[in-house]
Amino acid sequence: MKSLMKNLGLLLIIIAAVVLIAIFFTGSSAVNDNAVLGGSVALMVVGLILHIVLNKKFAE
């Protein structure tokens, strides 16, 4: 469980990147949908912040 919490931020970043890559390669109309793109960017930012905070917490 501790390793999952430590890597939770990275998992969120990877999930957001996979969503963006999948949308691009499928040629979906969601490429022009700001809600999907904004949600993926928000997920990346939250993942980055979680990664920094959780790694600092578990390093101590």
C-alpha cells in the first residue's frame, strides 16, 4: 500500500498521457473538445503535485 501511495502521482500522470495519446491516434473528435483536453491537463497537474507531496512525505 505504501508503494502505491508513493507512486500515485506518477500513475495519474501516465493515465492522463495515455488518454491524450489514445485520443490523438484514434482520430476522435475529442481532440477539439476542451473539456477532455483540460481534464487531462488537470489530471497531469494534480498528479505532479501529488508526486511531489507524497514523495516528500515518505522520504522523511
